[in-house]
Amino acid sequence: MCITGELTQRCRQGRLQSAVAFGQQLGAFAPVHVVAGMPDVQWWRAILPFGRARIRWEKFAKFFGDDLAPVLSTPRVVVAGLLTSYGLAWKSLTFNPRVMTVKGHLPKREVTRVKQVFTGAPPEAVRVAALHLNVLRGQISRRMGLSRWRTAQERLLTLGADVILCAHDHQEGAGQIDGVLPVSTTGTHTRRTRGKRPSAFNVIHVDWQAVHIVHYRWDAAAKEFQPSTESVFARQRRPSDGPVPVAR
């Protein structure tokens, strides 16, 4: 299970404790992978001097560990985190002052690290890259989560990932980068949804030929999440994948 950030609203200790408890409950069913989101970063503590930037994630790391972009490896899937949440940072700045503290960026070093992780993964393993900021434009917000988003998309295309997981926009979605790389954008489990939509999460299934992304939306009448829209994207094959199995 992947939690792509925004475990808190203001990086408060009590909220982080609740997030840890939530993750532990999920961990009873499957391994849990967590990356930090923008509200999980205390960026205001490290505006100056820049050399103390690590303090931004100090509280988050206290609860979730020092590895801010962890890797979860199993025989069938490798999930690699990419750190994109920096708060007010030079490479995240835009010309719009209203979004200066909610934009992130994707450093080249993060991409290089994850490429190495995927290169060392078993040939048959599904490769999943998880980051917080949305890499496709939000349907309602019409905003990109990453500054310099074109460069970020180009870098993501070089990863060798089967699917990208992201969040941030408070609206579930599915699409592709350049019609090639599938992207799953998750919604939120809170009421802070965009457009008064129901809360949602995504379930992803990857087979030899395709990536299937299903949105599970909250059904208030039934008081449970129900499977809803499904998007299917062709899986880009790697030379190490071997021939596609033929159904008989």
C-alpha cells in the first residue's frame, strides 16, 4: 500500500501520531510505503540559511524514519519513492506568488537514484515510482503540482517505471505522460476534496500487457468505498521482460 504524502495538514505532532497509527493498521494487511507531502514539511524553519534545509523534515522523520524517499521491495514489485516536497525552495519557485509554498520540484539526483534502484530490480518485478506532487494537470484545479513540470515529466520518462503514483491535487485521476507512461493520481480520505467530490483511493493492477487503475469512491449511503471508474493503459515493455504470454 502506498501513501503518497499529506498525512497532516500543518505537520502537527498529534496528526503525525495518528498517521503512524493509521499506517500500522494498514500494515496488518500489506506492506506500507510512505513519502512526505507538502503539509508534512516544516519549510518555514529553514528559509535561511539554506544549509539547514534538512530541518524541514525533522518532525516527519521522527515518526517515519530518516529515509524521506524509501524503497519497498518484494519479489513481485519494487516501489521507489521520489522526494518532491520542499516547501518554499529555490527550485520550486514560480511566477505565481499564490502557489509559492505549494509547488514542489523533482531534482535530477532523485531520478538518478531511482533509476539505479529499478536497474537492480528483478526483471519480472513491477516498477512503481511514488511521489507526492501531481505530475499531470488537475481536471478541476487546472494546476500542475511540480514547477518546471515539463522537465520533470521528461525525467520521469527515463525511469523505466511501469506506473507513477502521485497525489496533492485532492482529486483522483488517471492518465499518461506523453501517451506512454501511466500515472495514478489519488484522491483524499478527508473531506477536503476538490469540487465536493467523495473521498477516493486507487487500486492498481499490473499484468504483462496493461496497467489497470480503478478509483474506489466513498458511497455515503452504503458507508463504504465502492469500485468506480477504471482506466486501462498499455504497459511499456522492457527488453528484459521476455515474450508476452499467450492466453490459451
